[in-house]
Amino acid sequence: MKKKTLAMLLTLAMTMGLAACGSSEEASAETVQEETAETEESTETEEGTETEEQQTAEESGEQEADAAEEKSADSQESAQESDEHVLIAYFSVPEDVDTEGVDAVAGASIVVRDGEVLGNLQYMADVIQETVGGDIFRIETAQEYPLDHEPLVDQAAEEQDADARPELSTQIENLDQYDTILLGFPNWWGDMPMPLYTFLEEYDFSGKTIIPFTAHGGSGFSNTVNTIAELQPDAEVREDGLSISRSEVAGAEEEISSWAAGLGL
Ligand SMILES: Cc1cc2nc3c(=O)[nH]c(=O)nc-3n(C[C@H](O)[C@H](O)[C@H](O)COP(=O)(O)O)c2cc1C
């Protein structure tokens, strides 16, 4: 009788134990399902966000493309309307600095003229045009450069290491009308900025004269004049280009002007 009671009690205890176990497994399975649902939800949210971001990026990409088209159309229009034979093509990245000149390193990359902030090469190109006439053409890239000094020098170094050819967003449509190209660029890491390579490989300046001008932090032209001659073997690349230290550009209006006037254009 005692054995029977003990057996019954044991059976009862085992049944209860299994039932408890089952419900805790169910509970933990539910928790996993809930967690999975939450994860899926958050994945959906993330994907949803990504889609919105993509849309925004697409829209802004379209806007950028429109702006680039407009820009290119503008320069084309002004050039087609003119009968100029001189083209002043330049590349310039006016670094984003305190225009009071507090940032002494990067501050030397800009000139403030009539309240307008210009890159050194942009300023030089303007003075040249005021002196000899001609059409202005700004070489611009599809991907804009950072205007802060450190990221800018880093990106320029990476592009040079990779021998990159950054895509241009502005085009000369009427190259035939020009016999002389004044070509302005800053010295970047002892060389031309890589977009200048894209530019010089994209166009054929055979039979034309190229006159380089540069601004720099001490390196002058480095070897860039020879490089231009190598990239455009059938153009005449003049040796009497203008090279001005970046710290002197802002005060060099007269020097730039008399150099341009003496070119015989
Ligand atoms: C990425 C980068 C690299 C540079 N590397 C050199 C260099 O190797 N030698 C030099 O003399 N100046 C160098 N400079 C100074 C520029 O040539 C100078 O600031 C120039 O005036 C910039 O012209 P911009 O304002 O029209 O772009 C460098 C500037 C930058 C932004």
C-alpha cells in the first residue's frame, strides 16, 4: 500500500514536472518569436529608411545633374555667342575658411574681391580675362572636392596615388574657335590636380597654343609644364607661364595683368 502510494506520488510529480517544462519551452519559444518579429520589424524600418534615403539621394543626384547641365549650358552659351579665340580654362578649389584670414594655412588659398570669395586660380583667371578678353571656362568635377583643408589634401593624395581620372562635369562645346588656351591650376602635391589629367586627355589641343599659369605654396610649376607637353604632343606649350606664390596672389593684380598683356594675344 505504501509502495503504491509512493508510485502514484512519483507519477504525479513527473507529470507536473513535464507540464511545467512544456509551458516554459512554449514561453521561451514565444519570446523567440517576439524577438524575431521585432527584428523583422526593425529590418523593415531600416529598409524603409534606406529606400527613403535612396530616393532622397536619387532626387538630389537628379538636381545635381540638372545644375551641372545648366552650368555647362551657360558656359557653352557664352562661348558660342562670342567670337573669342582665347579660352581661359582653370581649376580652383577655394578652401572653406574664415574670410577674416584667421586660418593662415588654408586662408592663403582664397582672395576676397568685392566681397566675393574666390580661389586663387579663379582670381588669376578673372584678372587675365579683364586684361586680354577671352572666354572663361571653369574645369569642374562631378564629385565636388571637400573645402576643408585636411580632407582636401587627403583626397588629393589618394587620387594621385591611384592615378585617378575624376569625372568632369563641365565641357567645352566649341573648342574649334580657340587657338590659345590659357590653362590655370594649383600645384597639388608637386603635380597638377588629377582632374587636369582628365581634362588634357579628354580634349585634343593639336595645333593650339597652351599657356599655363599656377598658384602654389613654394613648389612653382614643379614638372607640370613638361607633363602638359607630354599629354598634348601636338600643341605648343609655352615656357613663359605665370607662377605665383599663394601668399602673394591677392596682391598680384598688376603682375598678373602685365604678364597677360605681354603674351601678344
Ligand atoms: C591638396 C593640396 C595639395 C597642395 N600641394 C602643394 C604642393 O605640393 N606644393 C605647393 O607649392 N603647394 C601646394 N598646395 C598649395 C596650393 O597650390 C595653393 O594653395 C593654391 O594657391 C591653391 O589654389 P586654389 O585656391 O585656386 O585652389 C597644395 C594645396 C592643396 C589644397
